[in-house]
Amino acid sequence: MIRVLLLLLSSLKFSKLLFSGGTMLLSLGVYAWLYGWKYAAGFIALLFIHEMGHYIAARQRGLPVGLPTFIPFLGAWIELKQMPHDAQTEAYVGLGGPLLGTLGALLCYLLARGQDGDSGWLLAVAYAGFFLNLFNMIPLSPLDGGRITAVLSPRIWLLGAPMLAGLFWWSPNPMLLIIGLLAAPQLWKAITFRSDSPEALSYYAVSAGARWTYGLIYLALAGFLAVMTHDVHELLLALHRSGLR
């Protein structure tokens, strides 16, 4: 009987691994068809690195978590099988993705700058990595930035709403509408949030030192991503202009 149960558990784990790998290959095929296999492979690798940042952070805090699921044009996510017990844990898990994802994008950037030949695709991958991690830093739940800044106060999500709206006005995208719909209940939570509520005195009860630490890390990472996104974009434009001559 025990052997049968072990076999069932093993097959269940294998099926989850197969599902995660299958969604990754599906996304790889779609992106390769549209943008070429080298860019697609690099982009999927950065998505995987980002999600593994969340995965590792969640495991470090003792939270059971599933493998990443990939959906073309929607990105990827991991399934937290148990929600964080407090805002500081949520911020820690939320920070893991952009932090590791930024390191992955930085590695692509350094490799691209170190090559003399055709490195345009690698530079494009680095730009996509910096931009997507910067986008995820918008202080609005369910984005990573919202999960990180919640350690300060859910009211900060009210700053993220106009950022998301401005981004949609600048570049209309159905995905932004989906994120807006998902964020609507969180915005209402931010509007009605009270510092003397039971939730504020329990889930959001974080020390001043932790607030300062996460706040400074958030600002530093967001600032670095903004600078790198701008600079790599300028490099890609210069590379494009030189190719037209």
C-alpha cells in the first residue's frame, strides 16, 4: 500500500513537472515563430529566472510553492499553495522575482556588450528583461511592486493605479486591462484601509527597521531598472540606425 502511494506521489510530481515544461515549450515555440529562436530562448530563460526568484524566496520562508506556468504574452507565474502569514513575508517573496530577474537581465547585457559580432538579439533580451522587471515594480498588487510596498502600507497602491493608467494611455495593451481588473479589489482595499483595523495590527504589523529596509531596496532596484531600461533602449536604437546606413 505504501509503495502504491509513493508511486502515485511520484507520478503526480512528474505530471506537474511535465505540465510546467510543456507550457514553457509552448511559449518558446510561439515566441520563436514570431521573433526567432535565439531571442525566444533568452526571453523564456529570463522569465524562468524571475519566477525561480519567487520560488526560492517562498521556499526559504517555508511556503509550499508549485513550479512556474508559462502562458504566451501573459508571462509566467508560480502557484503559492499557502499564502504568506504577514506582509514582510509577502514582500520577501515578491522581491525575489525582480531581484533575480534583474541579475539575469544584467548578465545578458554584459554578455552582449562583451561580444564584437551579432549581439543585437542578446541586447534585445536584456532590454526585455529590464523592462518587464521594471513594469513589475509598479506599486500595485498583484504586481510584485505591490507585494513589496505593502510592507509599508497598502495605501501606496493608490500611487500605482495612475502609473498603470498612464502606461495604458501611452501603449494600449489588453494585458494592462487584465491587470487593472485584477487590481481593482486591491485598490478598494487601499481606499478603505485603516491603520487601526485588525488586519493592520496583525498582517501589516511590521517593524520600522523592516519598512526602511524594504523601502530602500525597492527604490534602489526600481531606479536601477529604470536607468538600465533607458540606456539599453538607446543602445538598441543606435544599433538599429547603424544597420540602416
